[in-house]
Amino acid sequence: MAKTATKQISYEDLKALVGKSQNLFLVDVRTKEEVANGRIPGSVHIPVDTVGTALEMNPEEFLAKYGVTKPPLDAPELVFYCRIGRRSEMATNKAHSLGYVNARNYTGGYTQWSQKEGK
């Protein structure tokens, strides 16, 4: 029986991965304006309305557009975030529907991250 992957990740769990895990693929799905005001280190900006298109690109296209290697379907640490967790939930569900079985939503979003990080 396949275990159902949790679709959420906490601040503490994400904090433990940021800057330490080679496998973390962190996606910021907010607008360009929001990202300009601060983001979680190491995140890749893919606006929520383009997540599906991005994840359906071939690896060469993805690399050319985003400057990073496209995550594999079984990427162990694929995390989406936005400001408060709503848009990233949509992105996480989209990723699941495309076969990214371990995709998770950081529900605290950048709002919680910046509060915890004192920014």
C-alpha cells in the first residue's frame, strides 16, 4: 500500500532543508513584485499561473527559462510557497496532478518565513 505523501511542510522542516539539502527544489509562486521585496534563499520564481506549463516543459526548455535543472517526478523535496499558502496550495495540487508525488506546500508562506527570520 502506497503511503500518502503529506502535502504540507512546516517552517521548521523547511528551515532544516534550506541551504543544507542538495535535493530541495523550492518554488516561489508569487508575483514578480512580491519576489522583489524578499524571498526564501535558493528559491526559483515560477508564478502560480505558469506552474503547470513549467512542469510540463522538457528539461532543456526548463533550464533555459529558469536557469536550473527541472526537478524529476520523484523529486523528494519539491516545495511551493507564496505569501500565505493559498496560491502555493494550487501549485502543489497542480504538481501532484502532473505526477510530482512528493510535492508539498509551505503553508506558512513568505509571511511566516519573514517573521521567523526577523526580516
